[in-house]
Amino acid sequence: MRILRICTCAAFAVILAVFLFFYIREERNTDATWPVITIEEQLIDVSLRPTGEELMKGITAYDGKDGDITEKLVVESISRFTEPGISTVTYAVCDSDQHVSVAARKIRYIGYTSPQFYMNRSLVFSVAELPDIGSVLGAKDSIDGDISDRIIITASDYASNTIGVFSISAQVSNSKGDTIYLDLPVYIEDISAAAPKITLSEYLVCLEAGEAFDPAAYLDSAAAGDGTELTAAVWTESSLDSNTEGVYSVHYYVTDSAGRQGHTVLTVLIENTK
């Protein structure tokens, strides 16, 4: 019995010694340091579509065990705008012991402008057709490009197959969370298929308050149903005040020899961005 106790104690001592050996060795080899990310500037300017080189400008990473690990830095995320034209970039780096450190700074997109709506035709429709506003109204963005598929259109007073002027509201957002809104009139008219056609170079223009406006500058052509040139006979009507912000409609009219009238509309958005 005494021999058994001695053997048991000896075995326990051996196990304890082995455990302490590996524990001490592990403690000595364990890296207690975490990577340190150093950022030279807390706000940098970048292009509208920044490259990795731009985003990594002036940022380094160092670890007490691994040394310089700047090459392991990654962009973890880029936020939506925290203020106009400015986002927060979060960086991360991992050392050989899987210790992860993060840091953040702001970037400013140089040349950024909010999204803009555009139209590829007038918002004048025949009562005989079904208005497809989604095919007329588009949007573009300086960062995302064309974002027409993100437009949301609502119409509160539209009635189908009814002549009149109706209101629609449109909004669109880019990937940075910048949202713009626009209220527009839609004209439903009794238009003859043989009525003259008036073509404009643009159907939605944005002007700075106080900027000169010449409706003739946007007239491309006008022709009767048989092709007769009528551009010189076009006249315009509008209550536009270029000094006052708002959405205005400039009406272009022309009448052919049979008394049929053509009509189209240029929408003018007067803004004060200064």
C-alpha cells in the first residue's frame, strides 16, 4: 500500500512538472502586445472614387513582436456621409497572434456634388397614353453614376384618362445617404397625333439664383406632322423668376397651318447654393 502511495505521488509530481514546464514556456512565448495604428492626418482629401493608395495615405501599423506590419492594414469599412461630402474610414490590422487593432479617420470627397435629376422628354402626355414617369425621369450622381433605378415617385392627385395638371413627388438617394427631392407638374392633354412636335435640347435644367436664362437656348427644333419646319414660329410662356428659388415650367408652343397646336415644357429648377 505504501509503495502504491509513493508511485501515485511520484506520478503526480511528474505530471505537475510537465504542466509547469509547458505553462511557463507558453507564457514566455505569448505575445502580450497589440498592434498600434498611427495616422498622420485625421482628415484627408480623396477623389470621388478613391484608390487604395489614396485611402492608405499617411497610415502605418507597428507591432511589438512582428515589427512593421503596415502592409497588413486593410480598409474595414467606409461609412455613409457623417456630414456633407465627408465619410469615416475604419482601418484594421492583425498581427501574427491574431490580435486585431482598429482606427478611424475622415475622408473628404473633392468635387462632390449631390445627386441631380434629369429628364429625357417633357412631362406633357396625351390623355390617350399611360404616362410612364419612370421612363422620363432619371438621376445621376458624382460618386455612383446613374442612379435612376433608385428613384421613388409618388403621385397624390393623379387620375388616369383625365385631362389636367397633376403633381408628382420624386426622391433619390446615393450610396452615401445624400437624398434629394423634387416636386413636378405633369400635364395630361388632348393631343392630336398629327400635332406639331417641339424638341428641346434639355427638359430639366438647374440654374443658380440670379443666373441669366434664355428659353430660346434650349429650343432644338419644331416641325409639323408632315415635316414642315416650324422652329422659327415657336413662342414661350413662363412665370419664371430667376432670382427666386423654386421649380418653374417654361411652356413652348407652336401652331401648324391647320391650327393644330404643339406643346412641350422645360422644367427649370432655381437654386441658391452659395
